[in-house]
Amino acid sequence: MENSAGRRLNTLIRHLLLQDKGSVQVLHPNGLSGERLKHAKSDPVIIGGMVLDIHAYPSIPAIPRTTTPGKVHYVVGGVARNVAECMSKLGTKPFMISAIGPDMAGNLLLEHWESVGLCTEGILKGQGIETPVVCNVFDVNGELAAAVASVEAIEKFLAKEWIHQFTSNIRSAPILMVDANLSLRSLEASCQTAQSGTPVWFEPVSVAKSKRVASIIEYVTFTSPNEDELIAMANAVSSEDLFSPIQRVDNDGSTQSIESFFLLLKPAIWVLLEKGVKLVVVTLGSDGVFLCSKGGAEFTTVDLKNTEPSHFGKQLSEMVTLNCRNQFVNTEKFNKSSSHLSVVHFPALPASVMRLTGAGDCLVGGTLASLSAGLNMMQSMAVGIATAKAAVETRKNVPSEFCLATIADDARRVYSSARVVFDQSVV
Amino acid sequence: MENSAGRRLNTLIRHLLLQDKGSVQVLHPNGLSGERLKHAKSDPVIIGGMVLDIHAYPSIPAIPRTTTPGKVHYVVGGVARNVAECMSKLGTKPFMISAIGPDMAGNLLLEHWESVGLCTEGILKGQGIETPVVCNVFDVNGELAAAVASVEAIEKFLAKEWIHQFTSNIRSAPILMVDANLSLRSLEASCQTAQSGTPVWFEPVSVAKSKRVASIIEYVTFTSPNEDELIAMANAVSSEDLFSPIQRVDNDGSTQSIESFFLLLKPAIWVLLEKGVKLVVVTLGSDGVFLCSKGGAEFTTVDLKNTEPSHFGKQLSEMVTLNCRNQFVNTEKFNKSSSHLSVVHFPALPASVMRLTGAGDCLVGGTLASLSAGLNMMQSMAVGIATAKAAVETRKNVPSEFCLATIADDARRVYSSARVVFDQSVV
């Protein structure tokens, strides 16, 4: 899938890895904030679920209908919460808007939030709210034996009235992330509040919930579906179900190449871009990520207002900028016509997998933290993948701490392996 | 199964229900405390597990390998904890000896314990202890789909060194209950401490754990197995596996009468009595209870030292005594030879069952609270069954509160339906 434009973009990526000049070049892409506001440092806003995950692992094979000896772990989770915690551990303090109850799970989530030094002001703590909790019992092989999710409180209590209380936070935020656990009304309220100029990242959560994008697609700047969520979202924003689920593994058991797999996903990706999404990040698990935009300008020119990286954020930015040097000084080289699709594939890194849960959330968290620290999208994506690698190597959803040198080095490896898989006109 | 002795005992029971005289007659049975100590009021001591039960109920049928929407409930549990909480709600404040960790489950259990006004001094709260928790996921029909129990902290941390710190509480207690969650060493340490004159109630917990009775059988005064635990215990204290599991329902699907079912259990019951247990309470679920002793003297003559019922305990005692009048003034009527087995069957009451868990623990808790309030074993058993009925009619292990009038009235109904199923020489 390397046509001449693809080769050109790949050459540029190699070029910037070899050169050693200048700092991050910030441009003003169409559709993102056109004006860099210097007047106030503001925190990214994350709206969505804070969830307690209960994981029960038997130590011997289970006998049906009885209790099996084993271990029970409590893991703080929830997509939005994981993303926010991950960001905070990479030096960006996000403002979290969520809802929990005055129960055991709520207390644990709140205490943990305070312990990592994050603001709890946006977290609604109400009588009558049952804190979202997912209870998972695994079998002795680590497969899910039975699981119940009690997360309706997010839809029921994280209402637009609560979100509206934080309008000024949202309007001054460099970026807003919403997860699809929100009700349609709350998703709309969040996006409409952000409309004045805060870019919106939509995290689809699950195939079923990803369809909620339909009512807010016009506001979405970034989204990060896996391949199944991508198909569901493309169908949801179309007038009919145009797309069928896509299998990476053929019927004969052979796995398709990244390039041919991309071609299968391309129509669904294009639908989202045509609806106004600036960047579609298709997550492929151990196969990495497709970063897709019209013309590729946003790869190097994401400009977020009101960012002022923390010390850690600056360190991250410096190390990654040093590792992943950016010399896309002339975006005129890209064909920014409305019919041009540019896609870069970022591979995942080999990892000693402890537990896959949380990896996708850390991918988003690492990317958002990097964008907030002033890195461009290509660099941020590389940091996101490095962060996801760190996440799968722990049992928690978000590692206790990140080693900046490791993240920067891993980001460099990802960045240097990224290559263009598509860069041509679609129509 | 009504022989002449049985008819005689039954007649006596009817007799005491019809007469309206006198108060509780306290005698001094062999093997219980021979001396009524008046000098100090002391609390019953309960040693065993405090456990958090997590119950997850799906609201729709589950799709395998995924999470199903539903509800998650946190229920404070653990056999010993349930018994102690039940006792406290019937006016007797027990002293609990247990071990929990400084985690979410431990905090919940401790806060609940404080909220019901009970002493936490005997509860070891240690770093490194994982609070016992049982995680249950049910299917949409209410059957257990998968469950993991993480309760090893009880065996590991509720050690004899901790128990020995409360020697004076145990020695002055009117009664000591131990549950079989304790390690063998801790069971032995508890019983040896009590040896000086505190009767011991052994709660078998499960078939597997009930076998731990073997090392402490010489100290056990009361025990409350179901039929399966009874068989396991009888085998454990015998030199070989003499007894096979007994089915109440025959191969042809017909259910045996209470009398013939008792005859199947009799050899196992007799083994425990021969080993020195004074009263064996065989719990039969919705079929009630067999109360078994050598010669039946203990039915009316349990004497616990250092009891001083609370106001509520006195009320309970008065109401039950009024309802279940006791005129067993002449225990000489009973054949107290060492070869004589006396068994009374107490039926259970019809109930609107919400959840069966906790019923057995409330049966023991109601019985222990009544004994501690000065009632005799026959009356206490009736209260125990009334308490168990109240327990199955709530979703909690122990009801939030008991209605004394209902308990007393239900106890009267149980008491008046009790009848002797066996009263003759065994050898």
C-alpha cells in the first residue's frame, strides 16, 4: 500500500527522525482552535465513568454451583477515570466530571482520586447513587466465567445539569474527552458546551455504546474506536447499516496484512472523516494503531489552547521532542483536499502482558497528556502506544507510576517504526 | 417414631405450653457450668470470620465471556459475624474476635460493626491482611453462576496469639462460639482457653471445614451442623469413614418422613454425643431442626454463668417465657443414662423467602441470644427458628431489626409444634 504519496510521507517521517533541529512547530489546522489563547492555563476536562472493577480469580478449577477458593482484587477503573489517572501520571492534571455514591466503592474511588492529588470538585457524590461497579469472576484459565456491570448511575446521575456547572472549565480547557457511558443528553450537553472552541475526543467504550456518537458526530474532533466500534459508529452516523463487522483473520485462518486490513476498514473510517471528525485513531490491540485524517495536516499541527505543561509534562515534551524530531515545516507539501485520506500505521511494542484491560484507556491517556504538553499528534500517538505498553505490563488499569525515560525511549521506537499505509484521494 | 418415652416427653412439652405458672427453672446439668457466677456480667464471645459478601445479579440472561448489565450488592457476612450481629439485634452484645485488613471491605465491615454499637477491640486490623471476601455472580434465575471465596486471612491472621489476648473475656463469657473458618491451632487455642468452664458452640461452616471438629471434639458443648456436615463431623471424629452422605429424597423421588430421616442420621448424631457433645442441633433447612442430647436433661437446664440480659433481652425472655412456659421442674423423670438418646424435632415456619443465606447463622444467633437472656434450650431453639424465618424474609444476612412481638409469637408457634421423635436407649 505504498503509493508515491505514501512514500513521500514516510520519507518525511524518516527525515525528521534523522534531523536534529528546532523545536515543535505548531500550526493552526482547520477545525481545531484557530487562536492560541495565552491568557490562562486550564486543565483538560474528562467527563465519564468512575467505576470500581472487582476481579475474582479462583486458585483451583471451580465446582459448579459452589464457591471456589481464590483471590479477589479491587481495581479502580472506568474508561474516563483511567484516562484521567493516566494523564495525571504523565504530568497533566485533568479536571474530572463524574458521579459516584456514598458507598464502599464510591469511597474507594474518591480516596484514590484524592491520593493521586486530583481535584474532586467535579465529582458528584450523591445520596441514592449506586457507584458504578463491574464484578468479574474469572475461571482458572483467566477467561471471564461470569460478570455483571452495574453502571447505570453514570447515565442516570451524570446529567447535563451537573455538567453545565462546569461550563467555564470546559470552555477554557485545551481539550475535552467524553466517554460513551454518558447518556445521549449528557453527551450533547458536553459537546455543545465545548462547541465554542474546545476540541472533543470521543471514547467509544463498547460496541453498543459507541453508537451514541450519532447524536454528537458534528462536534467530535478526535475519536479512538477499535475496529468493531469503528464499524458500529460508521453505521450509526449513516442512514443505514452499510458496514459489516470485519475479521482480521480469514476463514482459512490466515491473518491479513496491515495494509489489506486497512483497506477493509477504509470506507468506515472515511464516513467518520466525512462527517467532520478531524482525526480517527483506530486501535488494533497488539497490531498498534491507524492514525487517519483528511490530508494529514493534523498529524503535526494539533494546536490546543491554554496549555501550560507541568514540570513533568515539559520533561516529557523535551525528551519526546528530542527523540521524535518534527520538521514538518511545510504542510503545503500535503494534499489537503477534502478527498484526500492520509493514514499512518503505528505498531505496538512487544510487551510482557500481565493484563490487557486498561491498555486502550492508557493509549488515550498518554496521547491526551502529550497533546496537552505541547507535542504534536504523531509524537503524542507514539507516547500513547508507549503508555499502553506500560499498562499491559501491570495488573492495574493504570500503572502506579511511569518511567519517563522508558516512555520516551519506547515512544521513539514506535515513532521510528510508523509508516504511511495510505495517502491518496478516496473519491 | 413415637415410643412411650417419646410420648412422655411430648406430653410434657404440651403440658408446659398449657400451664401458666412460674418462671424459667434453671438447673445445673452435667458438663455445663456447675456454678452460677453472679459476680460479673460478661459478654458471650464469638470467634471467627467477618466477611464481605459481594452479590452480583444480572438483569438479563448473560452472553458468555462478556459483561451483563445488572446490580451489585455488598452484604456484610461471615458465619461468626452474622451470628454476633444477630445476637446484638436480639439484645445480647457479644464480644467479637476476628481479623480484617485496612482495605475497602475491612473498612465497610468495621464501620458497620461500629454503627450497630458493637465493640471492635477484639477485631485485629492489620497491614497485609486481605479482608475476607466472597464474590458471587448469579445467573438470571438466581442460581450461582460463579463464585470465588478469598477467606484465607481468617486462618492466617486470626492466630492463637491474638486470641490469647482475650483470655479473660473468654473465661468470663457465658458462652463461646467458634466457627470452623479458624485454623486448627486457633480452634484448639480457643477451646483450651474456654476449658475452665465456658461452654463452647462449634459452628461447622461447610462440609470441608466441619471436619476440623476432630481436634477439638472433647471441648465442644453444642454444635449445629446440617445433615451433610453432621456426617462429615461424625467421620472426622471416628477412626475411619463410617458414614455415607444421606439423601432425604429417595431414588424414586419420594421424600422420607422426618422420623425415618432421623433414623438415618441417628448413628452419626450418637457418635458426636458419645464423644462428649452435650447438644447436637441438626439443621434441616425448611424442615426445621433436630435437637438431640443424651437423656434430654440439657433441653431445659442450660445454665450459663455471668449472664445479665439487657433490657431487650429481658423483654425477649419475658415474652418467650410467657409464650413457651417451662415446667420441667423434675428432670428426674428423664432417663439420663449414658445410653439414652432424646431427640425433639422443631419444625421451621412457612416464610416468604427472599434469600436463604444467613438463615442458619440467625438460627444460631437467635438461639445463643436466648440462652444468654436466660431462656432454656427448648425455648431458645424456638426463638432461633423464629429468627431464621425473619432472616430468610430479607435480602441481608441479618435483618436490619427484629420485631420482638413477631419473634415471640413465631417462637410460640414453633415451640407448640415441637415434638419428640426419639427418646430411648440406643445401645
